[in-house]
Amino acid sequence: MAALKNKIDFALVFSVKNANPNGDPLNGNIPRTTLDGYGELSDVCLKRKIRNRLQDAGENIFVQSDDYRKDDYRSLRSRAEAVLGKAMKNEAELQELANKTWIDVRSFGQVFAFKGDKDKDKKKGVSVGIRGPVTIQPAFSIDPINVTSLQITKSVSGEGDGTKRGSDTMGMKHSVDFGIYATYGSINPQLAELTGFDDSDADKIKHALLHIFDNDASSARPEGSMEVIKLFWWKHNSKSGQYSAAKVHRTLKITKKDGVSQAKSADDYTITTDNLPDLTPEVLSF
């Protein structure tokens, strides 16, 4: 299929209820928040979920997580060397084959930066950067969130002879009581030409966003605790776009309904767009 010919902007609105959407490892795995108390999911977290959904759909993924790995390669280097082979020695060939092989590379881009083998002076390292057309911002909650922390205990120690309870039987669990979050992104046709990203790939990204929380349940995110509310998909009539991404994204309005002081569900919000001339979004829900 021909390369992408229309700029695309998108926005994903989703809810979090009694779940930890993205814990901060530097803060006891407490849900990420801004200094103003708004909930946050990093763009890395969102792209990880998108990659997983693409992988569920049978797509080849370069950056696979260990717990979701579909092949025998335990590192990015081993996967790259096994799949790319001799193309690793030529920058142009590496870019072409990597983009053709892995949808996440031709979507998000990738840095192939591997040191040379010290025992083989003739073998040089690899340092190749690929810019992808798909960008996505961190997600933030519409209102400040309330985080509940619970002291939990395990029924058995991880080590020892069982006569005493170890310190590891005590722990903490954190969750967001409720919040509506929104993230925004764009797909750039100029960069799509360089990676071979096409309309069918854009449809795959759209489908992955719409199903981003499928097969994503865990003890921190129980099934049904995170739900896609709406996906807004703006397709411009040109490569450069009719309006800037910032202006398009600002048309999305998410406000609490009159009389609602503390939102407890998505029904407490009104989600609308102030449509720009000749640019109306496709609105999808799941």
C-alpha cells in the first residue's frame, strides 16, 4: 500500500477505577501524579500497551517485554542480529529491513545502538537512529486524583522454615479511586514516507488504541478497572494538515456535568469537540 498521504491527529479518553494505571518505581510504585495532584501515565507505558496489542494481532514487534516475548531472543541486540543479519553492517539496509520487519519500528522509530565486539577489532559497533511518524503524549487526568494506599500481608513468607513470618509478608498496595484521563498523539506523513508506514498501519494503530486495555489485567489493574471511553481520530485532507496538532487537540472538551462535585464514573463528564471547519473527527468507542 502507498505511504500515508494524510496527516492524522488523535485523542484517547479512558477511565481508571480502583486501579494503579502506571506506578512510579522511584516512589514505592504509587500511581504517578504531577505536582498539582493530577494522575499521569507515561508515554512509554502507553506505547508498551500499544505494542502488546499489535503483538496480540499477530504483528512482528521489535521491542518485546520479557513477560510478553514471542521468540527466543532475550535482548534487542540478539533479536536485531538474528533477524537483520548482514544488514547490520549497512545503515541504509538496516533501516529498510527493520522498517519492513517490525511495525513498532516503522511506527515509533528506534535507535539501534550496539557496541562492537572487543575481541574482534574489525567488527564495528552499530549506531543507527530511525524516526517514526507516530508520536503520543503522556496521559493526564482531567481532575486531581485521590490515591488510596492499603497495607497488605501475604499468608506465607517468601523464605525461611515457616516458623516465623518474614518482613516480606508485609506490603503496600496503591490505587486511584477514580479518574478520567486523556492522551493525545499524531501521525506524520512525511516521516511515514521514510519508514514505509501506510494507511493499513494507521488502521492497526487505531485498533490497538481502541483495545489498549485488552489482555492487560493484573493485580494492580483488575479486569474492567481501566476502560476506553472514546477515541477521536482526525484525518486531515493533506500531508501537512489543515491545522496544527495543538489546535486540533484543544478542540476536545472534557468537563464535569453541572451539579457534580466529585466524579465517580464517566457518566459524570461531558465529552465533546468544537469541530474546526472541514475537519470532523471519527469518534469510536468500545
